[in-house]
Amino acid sequence: MLYRLFDIVTIGIPFGVFKVTSGLYFGHDILMWWGVLDLFINILNFLLYLIKRKKIISSCALALIGRHLGKLMKFNQEMTEDIGESLDVLFSFLIVAIVIGSGAITKYSPEMIKFWNISVILNVLGAGSIRVFQSVKKLR
């Protein structure tokens, strides 16, 4: 359970923040609302993990879409959900690359930069820590 909560705090929530801040800066409402939806999903997931101690819903909007498409198209729902999560990771990292590469990060408001920086720190620490957790798990 701790692993799942850690995953939400270090990956899910930061990815939502990347989308919201980028959507606000670039004036893309769809990107901003996608981030808001992902933040809502992750906060809800966090609370549900604390209460139910198991996964209730997918980790992000693209994973939810993937799961439902898998159900509709008679594919393995776990596989299509995983594809949605993978696409979310790709899009989130593309957003980070665009924001940094374009220099937009230097024009973010002080409030946005605080949220952005906290999210980057959590995300980097989370990625490294989760990789270590996975390696240790293989030893068992």
C-alpha cells in the first residue's frame, strides 16, 4: 500500500501539476483541464487507498480511457490501461521538455514555479525510488 501511495504523490500528482501549469501558461484550456482531472483522480485514488487499501480506479484519464476502450474492444483491460498510463508518461515528459526547451519556465509566475519545482523534485525522487523498490522486490 505504501508503494501505491508513494506512486501517487511522486508521479500522479506531479504529472497533473505539469499539465495544469503548462495549460495555464500556454493558454490551452484542454491541457489545464486534463491536468485538473488527473489531479482529482490522483487525490481520489490516494484517499481510496487509505480507506479501501486497494486500487479502485485507474491512475489517470488516459489509463481510464484505455481501460474502457479495452472493455469495448474486447482486449485485455489491464494491457490497454497500461498503454494509457504509458502514453500519459510520454505526454507528461513531453510537456516538461517543451516547457524547459522553449524557455517558458523562466516566464512562469512565482506561484507556478513553486508548484512546478516541487513536482519536478518529487517526480525525480519518485522515479529513482520506485526503480529501487522494483529491484528489491525482485530479490524476494
